[in-house]
Amino acid sequence: MRTFLAIAFIALLSMSVRAEVDTYNEAGGVIQTATQNVLKLLEREELVEEGQEDQLVAEIDTVLSPIVDFDYISKQVMGKYYRRASKEQRIEFSSVFKTTLLKTYAKALVGFKIDKYEMVPPRKKSPDNNKQIVTVDVFSADGTKYSLVYYMKKEEGAWRLVNAILDGSINIRLSFKNQFADLMERNKGDVGLVISTWKDKVDPGKDSA
């Protein structure tokens, strides 16, 4: 009986380890596929030419929208002010923030000549199989290495990106959250004014309505 229980216990442990590896590989696979698809976009000369930003952003949107939880991230960026916002304002800011991320990402990609990338094995297992941290090292043409750490969350069977950190110091979600809080202070807590101000910076000259 003791031998049977020992074998059963070992089997359960191995199943747990496999589950951990599988969920990490799932999350890592999502990031790897997205990375490959974005790099393919950069190979298209017509997309990286001057004046083609809108088209590049549209193509990047197609790649990233299925895997980035823009609504969740925008909610975190609004922070404590999320409760003050109306449903319409929350929806509007989520849209504005999505455009912000896509344009920021597109601009960075064009300015940074990517030579190659490497998936980095996890340092430790996640305590929650539905949350994984995926690290990718990106190398420029001159050999400079940048580390991108992606925070992934699994909901309803799909892995979604909920945050990213560059080189251990630039926390994307926190950086934008601080910007939103600063605008709220400067605009006396007027959520609508903050959103329109933010939108005008992202899409100058366009209607904020």
C-alpha cells in the first residue's frame, strides 16, 4: 500500500510539473508567434517607409489585438479614477489607450533595427498556472540586447498580455498610469477633459468626441 501511495504521489507531482510546463509553453507560444508576425511586417518595405505609420499601426493592430487585453490594461492605467468615469468614458479611454500603445510600439519598431530575438527559459515556475511571465531578449543590428518581460494571463481559455517591462526598469502599465494620474491632478479631476487631452496628443487635430 505504501509503495502504491508513493507511486501515486510521484505521478501527481509529475502531472503538476507537466501542467506548469504546458501552460508556460502555451503563453510563450503566443508571444513567439506574435513576435514572428510583427517581424514579418517589418520586412515589408512599404510599411516602414516615411508616411506609412497609419498602415503599419493597422497591421500591428491585427497581430496584437487578439493577444493584448487593452480593456484590462486601460482600467489599470486609470487606477483609482476608473470608478469616477462613466461607462462611456471607460470605453473611450480604452480605445484611446489602445491607439497610444499601437502607435508607441510602431514608432519604436521602425526606429529600432531588430536583428534577432531569443526566448528566455523561465527562472522559476509560476505559482498560478493561469499567469505566466515570458521573457524575450531582442538584439539590434549592432548587438545591443534588450530584455522584454511579458506578463500573461489566461482567461476563458485564451492567453492575453496584461503588462510588459523593458530592461527591468520601464513598466509600461505603471508609466502610463503615472501619466494619467498627473493629468488628473493638472485638470482638477475632470476625467472627460483628461481623456480628450490624451486623445489630442495621440491623434492631434482629431475630434475628441
